[in-house]
Amino acid sequence: MRECSFCGRRAVYFERTAGVHRCDRCFKENIEKRFHRTVTKNNLVEPKDRVVAAVSGGSDSLTNLKLLADFSRYKDVEIVSLTIDEGIEGYRDGSIPIAENCSDRLNVRHVVISFSEVFGKTLDELAGISREGNGPDPCTLCGILRRSLLNQSARELDADKLAVGHNLDDETQTIMLNYVRGDIARLYRLGPKSKGKKGFVPRIKPLREIKEKEVAIYALLSDFDVHMETCPYMGGMRSEVRDFINKMEHNHPTTKYKILRMFDKIKPHLPVDSKDFDLKKCKICGEPSTGTLCRACELLDSLGVERRKKTLISK
Ligand SMILES: [Zn+2]
Ligand SMILES: [Zn+2]
């Protein structure tokens, strides 16, 4: 039996970067400390904030919700959890009750917004229409529509922040993807907290310095019923970059932290054209947009789909 390097109890995790073993208690304590450090260092949550946490039912979002809910108990902060039901057969069905139960257990209000309710079609149906018309692939569709519903719901819920469960693996993959694609504008938008200008609720990432594996173990040790399935639409360049980074991390522990730290150091020096776009309100859904229609409504229009619901949250 391996012993915890700190208290001598049975170890559950070996942290290769630091060369230490941790038991369940010391492991959880360490994750909580690191979450706290990311939140305070980057000023992610402030007193009196209302934070909407996006919860899919996977371990990242459940851990994020739990840590935020614990944090809110001794700070003057309100947490609301929000699930977007995209309508992906066999994938989403199990995850919604999990998000619901977890929110109940943490005493947090839970809101569900579904594609079929708002757009009159599930993601599966939209993907079918898009395929026939040679439109965008399901991941692109889902990304644009999901992002738009998350922001609109958060805004209608009067949120000061929208918290997402991106972990260290997600963040380093996105950094590398933008390097590979040469997309400086997107690269510039990455970070622990986005600017919340004109209708955009600032997005925060409290887990961005914690590895995917550590987040998963934390969720298991917290007795969450975790939704484990992988999205059937997942694939493409991101999985190539993920495999590459994981191999590097295996051979050279600390690779992930180094990619993140390097990016955080470079970011303030990126030559970004900072002219502010004149943001208007989309004439259909009210989301911020550069033209008369936002990207989501433009996309729906190109598929010949009409939005059923303009306001998402009934007051
Ligand atoms: Zn211990
Ligand atoms: Zn719109």
C-alpha cells in the first residue's frame, strides 16, 4: 500500500509533477486550494455576484458546480446551474437527471433550456438538415447554438458571470489548436475570464489549472453520479492535438502547465487589432451581434429553421 506523503493514510493519487502521493482527503483539499487560488488570483468571482454555472452532467461541470457552491456558502455569492439540452439521442438523456440531482443536492436552482423548445428541432435533426444542404458539421452547429443559448440564458438570469468547466486539458488543447490554425484573434480571446462587453456575460474558467484526470477523480471522490459517455459527434483536429499533448505530458510531466503558463505570459504581448466592433442587438433574439442578425440566427436562417422562442427565461 502506498501511503499519503502528507498524512500517512492510504494514497489514491500520485501527482507526477510534484512527485507526491495523496490520500482522498489530502487530494480533495489540494484541488479545493487550487480552485480557490485560480478564482482569487484572477478575480473570477466578486462579492454579491450571481454566477450561472453551465452544467452538462459530466465530471468537469459537476466538479465546477460543487466547488462554486461550496465557495458561495461563505462568500456573498449566488449560484444558479444551467443545462442546455441539445437533443443528442442516447447521449443527453442520462445526463439531465444527473445535473438535476447534483443541483438539488447542493441546494442550487437548476434551469434547463432545450434546443427543441427554442428552435423547434433537436441537434440531431438540425445536423440532418445541415448535412443535406452541405452546411456546417454537427460540432460547429452545436458550438454556435449552445454558446448563444448559454449567453442569452445567463443574461436573462441577470448573471454577473457565466462559469464553464474547462479544465487544464481543454485549455491547453485550445491554445495549441489556435497555434496550429494560426488564429491569433481566437487565441487572444482565451484566458481565465473573458471581457463582458455589451450584452456578453463574462465567462470564467475556475478549473483551467486542474487536469482532466484530477477533475474526474474529484467528482468520483465526491460521490457524484457522473455522466461518462463521450459525445458521438466528437472528433477532428482537437482529438489529434489532445493525443499529442497527452503523449508529451507522459514523457515530460509538467508539459500542460508549461503550455498554459507560456500562453499567459505571451497573451499581453499579442498584436491584436483592438478596434471595437460596434455591437448591435440581433433583431431576432437580442443577442449582441455585428450585423442585423447574430451568428446563431444567421445559421438557423441558412438552414431554413425558424426560432420558436425569443425569450428563454420566463420571469
Ligand atoms: Zn493524506
Ligand atoms: Zn440572434
